[in-house]
Amino acid sequence: MKILLVYLPFCTPVSPPYSLTNLHAFLTHNSTEEIKVLDLNVKFHSLKFSHGKKYFQSSNWNNYEDFANKYHQETKKVYSKNNWKVVHNESPEYFDELLQQIKDEKPDVVAFSVVYSSQAFYAHALLKSLKNITTVIGGPAVSEKLMTLADHHFKNELEFLNFIEKKEHKDLVFDFPLDFSIYNLEEYFTPETVIPLKTSTTCYYQQCTFCAHYANVPYKEYPLENIQNTVVKSKMKHFFLIDDMIPVKRLLALGEMFSKNGAKWGCQLRPTKEFTEEVMKTLYDCGLTFVLWGVESGCQKTLDAIKKGTNVEDVESVLKNSFTAGVKNVCYIMFGFPGETEEDFIETIEFLKSNNKNIDLISTSIFGLQPGTNVYQNSQKFGITSIEESKRTVLEPKISYSVKEGLSNEDAKKLRKKYLSTIDEINSYPKTMNFFREHMFFMKK
Ligand code: SF4
């Protein structure tokens, strides 16, 4: 039996997909079937945005801000036009070409990995058109609608393996290096390949009230030896750790491993006080190039409501320690958490302004109510007075809510717009780099 694992448009084509690579390795090590991968996302972007590919793959980035901004606006339009087409039963762009790429592989089973909701539209269109091939769907962004279109939906790789092998497994292999050579790495939109890596099952903190990322999965670190084997096998020199959070002790061990292999790396962290100047200096010396810090807010009241487990003074020290060490700091900021007032919002703006020199880039978002989160389950405790769900054709229902006091979702959006130029002035890196964070490896200030 031939199994084809497919990654779909739309997401930024800056690196090969981690999820599919991991699934490919798991199935290859535990089954005798033929397993292949196909990244239709990068193929779509190569067809539609060849000028973007050429520019981002070159090292001549003199007018990066201008170019990346235009590219981003263009892709936004294309994505939304094609999503509209799928919702209205029309074929999206390059649909026949992409469908043909699947057919050319002559698979018995096609499995779609839906990691982002933006991938649900092509999944929807392709599932409707694939006849005489068994279809399988999985991933965190699978909607009820997609489940009804696919022949099978599996929650994890084990269920998928049991399906293709038609038996329960014993003695499964879970520890293996990943193989990124299954893709054409020349296709991705960066000057040099950036490999995504996950070093643990999930976030070990699991307490932020707005977050559902960890999905009650127990925290487990993957063996360092396997990660090192993946790094060595890839022969690449740039790695982005997609873990939501990594403890300091583990980071230092990972840093030592990257350093031995002469690699540069970036990661996402919660800014707690153990990130001292000494720790940050050691990590920088081990190749740590940038950190995406989950700052969320510069207002202690909001941080406490979020249960971030951080305090504003420590966050300031962490940013300073990191910047002084030479690491580039990206700050994730979330506006509009239920109960946040205009004064709290402005406190965050003031925080950003006063830490200006230690911040390279700010990535803002507006709070969204997600099922499965503490805020959703205990909405009244957070001052949410009502929750409404409106149905959508392809995606899960859209959730809106009202709050007793503080900023509504709309208020937060308006305030962000009002302070946009203040935020932009703090960025020393082009703000469009928020959509191409892997490019931070290659951007010189
Ligand atoms: S927001 Fe980040 S640190 Fe907080 S629980 Fe979620 S993944 Fe963990």
C-alpha cells in the first residue's frame, strides 16, 4: 500500500513542515508500507509567487521592508480570494495542478495534515474531488465539516498506524531522528534552509488561562540524542524550536548540542527570572540567535489574570539580559484579555516604550476566546457575560463574547490601531518579519 502525506496551502513557505516529517518518520519506523510526503503549500507558493521566492532566497535584502510588506499584502489577498472560492463551491487557484500532483503519486491512501485553519479550505476542496482514493485527515485544525468529507479522521499517529497496518501494535518505535531530506529543501523561501524542531511533547507550564496549546498532554522531553541525530543528519545550520516553552536546564543542554554542531537557533520562551545575564550569554555563545518571548502584557493586573506566572520587573530584566547578550528579542503582546481596561492597555504601551532599546520586534495579537481554555470554561469568573457562536461553511463556528467591564474585542482592535505607529517605532526589525520569523537568522540590522 502506498500512503501519501500531504501538507496544504496556505501558510508561509519558509520551512518544511514539522508535523508531516514527524508522522513520516513514525510510520516509516513502525510500518512496512511505502510512505511519501508532498508539500503542496510550497508548490502553490512557488507557482504563484515566483518573484517572492527569488527575492527571499537571495541574500540581497536591501529593501526588505518594502518588498516583504508588498508580498504580504499580495498573499493576504490571494489567500482570502481562494478561501472565498472554496466557500462558494468554485475551484481555488492551481487546484487542477495540485490535484494532479497527488494523482501522479498513485497513492492508495492520501492523508491531509491540517495544522492551521487556513489549510482547511484546500483540504475541503481536495477532499471533495478525490475519488477512488481513501482519504484521511488529522491535525489540530480539523473541523467537523472536514471530518464528514474525509473517509477517516485520526486523532494521532497511533490510530493512523493501526488503520494502515490493520492491527494493534506492540513494541512501537518512538525514538528516531527525523529526515528532512524527504523534501526538496531548495524550494523554501529563505536564503538557507531553516529546520523546525520540537524537543518535547508540549509546554511544561500549562497554566496560562487563554491557552489551549498543551491540550492536557503530559510534558515529556524527547531524547537529546535523537534531536542531535536529526541535526547531524539534516546537515543544516539553522533550527527553529517550535516548542511553546523550554525549561532553562534543558535549553542549556540543547544549546551545547547546537554549539557542537556549529548551528544557529531560535526558540519561544516565557520571560521568567531564571533567564539571567549569565544564562543568556551562555545561550548566545551556543548559537541562540533570537527568542520569541511570551510577554503578553506590561500590566501586572493583566499578567495575573492570564496566570502568566511572570512579573513586569522580571520581564524587563530578562529582555535587558537577552539583548545585552546579543540575542534578538521578539515580544508577543496580546491585547484585549477580558477585564483589560484602556489604562491597562496604555500601561503595556508605556512598558514597550520604556523597554524600547531592548526590543527588536513586537508581535501583537488580539485575545480570542478558544474552547478548551480556562477562560472559556470559567467565563463568568473572567467577567464574560455572554458567548455566541456563528456557523461557518468550512471552519469551526466563530466565537464572539461580551464583557461586563473593560475593553471589548472591538475596543481592543481600535486601540491597537490607534497605537500602531507608536508600536511600529519601537521595532528595529521590519515588522513584516513577524510573518517570516525564520528570516531573522539572515537579517543584519
Ligand atoms: S501560553 Fe505558552 S507558556 Fe502559557 S501555557 Fe500556553 S504554551 Fe505554556
